[in-house]
Amino acid sequence: MSSPVPEQIKIFVAGHRGMVGSALVRHLQKLGQQRLVTRTRTELDLTNQLAVQQFFATEKPEQVYMAAAKVGGIHANDTYPADFIYQNLMVQANVIEAAFQHGVKKLLFLGSSCIYPALAQQPMREDALLTAPLEPTNEPYAIAKIAGIKLCESYNRQYGASHGLDYRSVMPTNLYGPGDNYHALNSHVIPGLIRRFHEAKVSGATNVTIWGTGTPKREFLYVDDMAAACVHVMNLPHAQYVQHTSPRLSHINVGYGDDVTIAELAQRIAKVVGFEGAVSFDVSKPDGVPRKLLDSSRLNILGWQATVPLEAGLSKAYEDFKTKHASHP
């Protein structure tokens, strides 16, 4: 169960139109929070330092959830590496510095499990960070996210005692659910497969081909669970949080606690969608790392666990896809 949100704290949710940001808004509103501040990308360009400084000077939020990021799957990361590292570095640096300059004491930065080495011991613990090389296909994005963690740690180390800063970081596993990106090429695996199986069902296709061998294992967390975890971590008492972290290892993993092979995932999505044809694999395409499972024991000790099973989450995600993105029978 999430810790209570302080009454009527003014909260800036950066990236509120994204999958995680929109889930955060839903969750905070459900908890009764009425003073949420949001901006679309056209209203506030977070890569523009001056614009971000002016926004913080005007709005003066008391808490910040840093859910804004440029994200994508293997294809997008491999095709647009400069966009991924530049935009994420700029957004993080601008928001965190402006938050500090304008008196924000509490900030939560959202990272990604790709910060860990490509061949990290499984399940991946927080102390695996920076112990070995990253997965090459998403290295630029991962480096940007590592920089975000280190920004939070560095501001805490330099200004925590003197200014009362408490900037925290959470590292989610692979997320899915309402508000996901269903682009044919640039999406993550679950939304990409939902779209492909749906289109195959609608067109009457007899086969769907999946990238890679199907053998890599991945962990998936429903996005509303992630939002609940974020609010829980943000509002943990400082003493309790630092008891399970350190000044140079301040991030906390957020995972479901179990993983499946891509082949198993494809079969489950096919079942949810109602596709009854064959599933084959294009082994000429990259697999990515062989396994990505987070060790979320620190967060579990701090009182939070996921509640939405994969099958239930996939059904909700497919309903969201049909409502918002698909022409379906």
C-alpha cells in the first residue's frame, strides 16, 4: 500500500502525457491530490534551460516527479542514439538544477533497468551499477539515465545537509499498460506485439514473426503498479529511505519479481488478442541481453510489492489499445 501524499502539496509531474506520467497523475488524483502542475511539450520544452528556469520560478512546485524522457525499444535506441542521449541528458539536467535553484526539497527521478551491465548477475541488484559494460544497443540511453541518478546523488551530497534536499531515484523494469507507444517500429516489446497480433487477427494473417530467437527473458510491470511505487518511495520517511541506500548508491529497483521468455510472452499476448495463427522467430534480428530481472528486495522491505499479474495487465493493455489506437471488428 502506498504511503499517504501530504495534503495539497504542489506537485509537478514532468512528462504527464507519457505512460508513466499519466499513471502518476491518475494515482495522485486517486489519493486526493488536487494541486498537480503539468505542461505539454509544446507548452514547456524541457530541453530549454531558460524556459525550465522560468517555469519553476513562476509555479514554485514543492515536489517533482521526473517522468519525462525520450524512450523506445531496441530499434528506436539503435536508430536514434544521439537523440536518446542528448534529449535525456538535457531534460534531466535542466529540471534537477531548476528544482534546486527554486527550493524544491523532494524530487523523484525515474530511470530504467538498462542502467545495469549487459551480463549482470541475475536478478540485478542496485550495486551492479557501473561494474561492467552496458548493452550496446541502448548504451546512450542508459548512460543518460545513469547521469540522472548521479545528478540526484551529487545534489544530495553537496546540498542535502545545507538545503534539506532529498532527491531520490527509482529504476523500473520493463513497463506496459495504458498510454503506451504502439508505433510499428519504435515501440517496446509488449505494445509492439499487441499491435502486430491485433493487425494479424484483423487481416486474417496466419503467421506473426517476432524479432530474435524468443529465448531472452524479461520482467514486466504494469504501469499503475509503477505509479504506486513512485508515490510510495517519494513519501517514505528520510531516515527509512537512507537506511536502505547510500550517498553513492541511492537508487531503488522497482520490479514485478518474476520474468518470462519473449516466446512465452508472445503466446500470452496472442491469447489475449485472440490471434490463433502461428508464431515464428526471425533469428537474424537482435535479441538484446539474455535476461533482465531486477532484485526488488529493498523496495519490498520498504513496504511495497506489485499487485497486477501479467495476464490481467495484458488484458487491460489490449483494451486500452483497442479504445485508443485500433480499428477493430
